[in-house]
Amino acid sequence: MLAATVALSFVMAPLSAVQAATQDSEIERLYVEGQDKYAAGDFSGAADAWTQLLDRLPEAQANRATRENVLLNVLQAHLDGYSRTRNDDGSKNIQHLRDAKGVLDDYFSGFKGAYGDNAAVSAAVQEKADELDRALEAAEKEAAAAAQPDPGPTDPDPGPTQPGKTGPDIIVLEAENDGGGLIVGGAVSAGLSLAGFGVLAAGSVIAVRAEDDFIAAQEAGDDVALASAEKSGNTGNALTITGAIVGPVLLITGGVLIGLGIKKRKDARAAREEQLRKTIGVVPTGGRGFGGLMIHGRF
């Protein structure tokens, strides 16, 4: 994800006029504030701004992907704050990880409340949560070891894991419920319909042979062969009826499921495009002697 910010400045433009043109800019302001503080190395400030932004977005399907992105930013800011900054005594501040854990727990609680206990978060969120758990576990052990006398040398600061990085990766997620399950289920049903038509064909063959055997047995006066032909005829008729019912039903069901899945996928794609369009915002900016608008977005 590439975050881009373009500033359009109008010299001596009244800031009041610019501000009047901006509606409900608090979300955009918090997002940009988090970006600016992260770039300046203020990881605590960035995490705080993005946490406020997360709190302003209710957990709902329309906000689901956006909330995931903001959560990933919050967790990354806390992780970087722990690994890339030091307390006055040179130690790492484990509170970064504990605060991140608190935000994550609140997110999980809201997610389960909105979508049910059986709903699963995205792979990106789960991976970041696992990374945080590993970091917090290691930090707790390190803090416990530091409380004991240790004459040995301490590990050097590993520094940033990605030199030159000025901001966290922003991950835009595709909607998970995009109709793929319906399409797969429809394809399976359509495939099974072939077995139904196979039963229909096999039953027809058995019924025809049984009829020929029945006529031959009548002409020969063979009661045993007659009973056997009658039994085979009943079996063939049963298979023919079963195949005639199951085959078309499965085929129609498969077609309906595939059609619903394709429609759902189109709807999910349209919703995603609409969400991306709404992520572009305009906020006022200004300085000494000038005012302007700042357009920011993600591409």
C-alpha cells in the first residue's frame, strides 16, 4: 500500500473559508496526525491518534476492512515504539506492547459482538496478533530476567527491521465473503448432477433388459426367470426415477448457487471500490501567511 499526500496551497487564503468547506474531518485529521507522528518517530502519538480513529469507527460490515487497516497501524506503531525507542535508563518500554494488547482485545470483543463467536478475523489481523503475542511474551521474560542481577552483557539494540521505513504498511483487505463459497458449492452440485444422470441412464438400461427377460420367461413358462426379471425391472425403474429426480435438481441447484455467488462477488467488488473512493479525504492545512487544502488518499 502506498500512502500519498498532496498539498495544494493557496497563498493568503483565509483559513476560515477552507475550514467551512470541510465536513466531519475528524477521521481524516486523526489518520493524517498518526502518519505525521509516525514519520517523526513519535510512535506513542501515532498509536494514540489511530486508536482514537478506531474508536470512532463502529464495527459494521461497511467499516470492516477500514477497521482492520487502522488496527494494523495501531499494533505496528506500538511494536515499533517498543523495538525502536528507549526509556531514559536505556531500557525498552514494555508498556507499548501491553497497550497494543489492550487495543487488540477490545477489537476482538467488538468483532465477536458484531459477527458472532464463530466469526474469524482476517489472516492479516491474526498474523499481527500472533506477532504481538510473541513479542509480549519475550518482553515479559526479558523484563523478569532484568529484575535479577545479570553481570553479562546485554543484547545490542537490533534497530529498525526495515531501514529507511517512514511509515507502516497499510494493508487493504478484500471482502472475505465475496461469494466464493457459493460458486464452489454450485460447481460441486452441478458435478454431482452428472452422477444423478448416470443413475438415470443405468436404470433405463436395466429396465429395458428386464422387460426383454420378462417376455422371454413368459414365453418359456419359466417362473424362476420370470420372478428374477420382475425384480430386475423394479430395480431399473427405481433407479430411473431416482436419477430423473436427483440429476435435474442438483443441476438446477448448482446453477442457482453459481449465479448467487457471481452476484455476491460483483456486489463485494462494488462495495470495495466504494470504500476505496471514500478513503480519499480533504483536510485544511496552513501555516504562517498561507492557507490551503491537503488531499490525502491511499492507492
